[in-house]
Amino acid sequence: MHGIIYKFTIIAKYKFDGHKPFYVGQHWETKSIDKFLSRNCSNYPGSGAIWTDFINRLKQDYPTCWRKLIKREVLYASEMVNQKGLDILEEYYIKKTKSHYSYKLGGCNILWGGDNHKVDEQTRMKISVSKKKWFTENEAPWKGRKMSQEQKEFLRRINTGRFVSEETRIKISINHADFSGDKNPNFGNGKAIRGDKNPMKNPEVSKRNAELRKGKKRTLEQRAKMSLSKKGKYTGKNASNYGHKWTDEMKLKMSLKKRGLL
């Protein structure tokens, strides 16, 4: 198998920043270099959001001969290279050929190659605008769909122990819709889930929530914030057990339970 760093250039009358659009990427070829370079044999058109838009346009404008309008070049090829080496070479050739779109020389690469998935602020804004537009014109793809227990378990596993930075939490808070007061979908439903109607009274629900919390550790900063927010809030008459007296039987049960004897 050949590890390849390629450069594709569209030779049709398209322009990107006043230059012919081109793209640099990596590919694992199972056949031969000649097959990869052949416009008739190879079906691999390249990838990347900007580049894919040009390819789709090419297919629409020239449906019968679009492959012949892509100049295919191999910048590097070897059967000895591994994935890490190919990632490093991809980054190197993206910089060498100035194929990143930020150079404004016709390059259509959005990322810097390899495992470097960092996207600049300008690109993030473009993605944000396009996503918002799509969701205003189309229904959410998950609307009406229910996740299987297997999918839920997978999401729970990959998010267990995940830490969200303070900066990210502030951004989420600013961008989140206001659900305070009567805007909250559960506003006025307090009586419906009070007492025995509380879903946490269900052993299965409480056990499932306990499992979801398992393994998640709060940072010292989080614990300090929780402590400050609760200090003085539940003292004196505000305490949940204010005025309540324990019987000797209840005291004995609690004592045995804490020692693991009950």
C-alpha cells in the first residue's frame, strides 16, 4: 500500500481568490501510483469543505468529463511510510505549497493537515453561519428520532469525566436561550412531580442517575463554588430538618446503616 501526498488542481475556468483552485491531501492507495494519477481509473476526487464545493460544481457543469478537468500530481509517495509520518508530510506540503485558504492563492485546505484539527476563528464563523442557515431552512435531522440504549450508553461513556472550561461555560451561558421563570417549560409543574410523584422516588430512575454520575469528579474550583452558593442558605429555620426530632429507633437505624450493618 502506498502512502501518498497529492495535489489536485482544477483546470476549468474557475477562480478562487483570483487563482486556480487546488487542494493538497493524503491518501492510501491500494493499487499503484499510475492508477491513482489516471483520470479515467481513479475515482478519488479529494476532500475538504471548500474543495468539495468546487468538485460538486464541476460535476454539475461538466457531468461527462469532470475527472479530466482535475490535474492530479503526486508530491510524495512511499510504501514504507506510516500514518504518523504521512500526517507530518501532509502538514509540511500544505505549508510548502501554500494550499491553506488563508494564503489566498487558490488553496482550498481549511485544516493544516495531519492530526491538527485546529480551525481558525474566520472558519468557525463561516461554519456557524452556514449551520444556522441550514437549520432555519430544514428540520433538525434528529427530530422525532429516539436513541437506543446502546447509543445512550456510548454517549455516556465518552462524556464521563469530561471537563468543560470556564470560558466555554460562559459562552454556553451567553448563547443559551433564556428559560428562566415562566419561560421554563416546567414552570408551574412543581405539584405534578412533588412527593411520591417525584421521578427520583422510582428506584430504577434513581439507580440510573447514580450510574450516570459514577466516575465523574468535580474539580476543587467547582466544589468551592457550590460551597459558596449554599453557605447560609439552609441554616436555622431554612434547614430541611429544622424542628424535627429523631426517635431512638431512627437513631439506631442510622447508626447501623452508617456502619454498614443494616
